[in-house]
Amino acid sequence: MRTLKLTVAYDGSGYHGFQRQPRDLTVQQVLEEALSRITGEEVTVAGSGRTDSGVHGKGQVVSFTTACPIPAANVKKAMNSILPPDITVLKSKEAEDGFHARYSAKWKRYCYRIVLNGEYDPFIRNYAWQMQNTKLNVNLMNEAAAQLLGTHDFSFFRSSGSVQTSPVKTIYKAAWQETAPGNLLFTIEGDGFLYRMVRNIVWNLVEVGLGNKTVARFKEELDGAERHFKISPAPPQGLYLDYVGYSEYLPQKSDK
């Protein structure tokens, strides 16, 4: 048996998340069915992380074992010939024995996109959180985001329904930038993330940007480390799993 590693991009708009569901179509199901056609085996993939319904993947990583002798480099071409147009394999390679897309990961990068526009744009409805006629104080949002850096108990930003994992995570980067007038991009990198943690963080940072919450209050909630069931997560369509790292974190690390 061999272990293969695929890097996958997908538009999550038409799927009920990444992880296989008993009745709803998911990205994992589509990948497994395509791989089964190629290998002639029943394939189960492991993903580096679950993404919710409507969330996108730019650098999702999956791994699986197979006895099929097809060269790893050819899996990409074979998969892309039968996958639907909203899912594509970016890379396919042989992985070392014992590699697991989720458990071998050292860190991840998520990005979140907000568009401040005067009129609702139906053409980006699936790819950004649109906020009409709204102004956000990005300087204050970055001041609050800086409080996330380092190791903290992120229980406040954990949604109910999450698996029982440690809420203590280390964040290496958390910052907003204006990529174009009215276009904001939040980038966050860390060694792990709780269920809906990024979307909950974004919602609270937007509250700071709107003036509904102070930076001091944001820090108090983070330090309080108490799960807050009243948090409304930011909409899923603005979130992207951007990159998964399998070596120790380095600032400005590029994909290899």
C-alpha cells in the first residue's frame, strides 16, 4: 500500500461542507468517488480539516492509501478529467508512510474576505461577506487582531457542536489589509483552529470595526476564555482554507 497526498481547491458554494454526510453532497464524497473510479478500489480520504457548508478551499490537503500502481503525478490529470468544474486537484504526490493530512499538519492559514459596497453585487454573493453602506475602522480591527497573537485559550470563539479538542491554540499571524478600495482581507495563521473559530473571530473584529465593541472588551473576552453561545459567526462564503503547512511554521512561508 502507498500513501498519496493531494492538494485540492474547491468552490464550496454547492456543497454541505467538506466532510462526508449521510444524505447531503460534500467535497469528500466527490473526491472519493472520483478516486474510486481511477484506482478501482474503495477509497476513503482524510482531509486536513473540515470546512462548513459554503466555505471554500484554496489549499485543502487530503491523503489516502491505495494499492493502485498509477504514478502519483498522473493522479492529478486523471482526477481533473472527471471532477466537476468546482473542484480541482492542484498537486498530487507520493507521501511518506504514516502521513496523514490532518494529524501530520503543523499549521494552517485561513483567509476571510469582506466587500464594503454601496449596492449588493449578486456576482460575488458566494465569495465574500458583503456589507452595504458600511464603514469599518481597519486600524482598530488590526489592534484587536493583534491581541490574538501567541498562545491562548480560545474557548470564547468556539461554537457549540465542536469536537472535544483542546481550546488552547497558538496564533502566528492575524491581520487585515485593504487589497482594493472597499475590499478587506483577513489572514490568520495558527497551529490549529476550533469549530467556527475563524468566523467567530471575524464577527467580533467587525464589531470592533463598527464601534460596537472596544479593543479592551475584545481582549477581555479572549482572556476570559468562556464559550459564548450567543456569538453569531461571520457568513461562511467569505472564508477560505488557504494553506496547510507540514513543516514547522516560518513567517511568510511559501507553498512548496
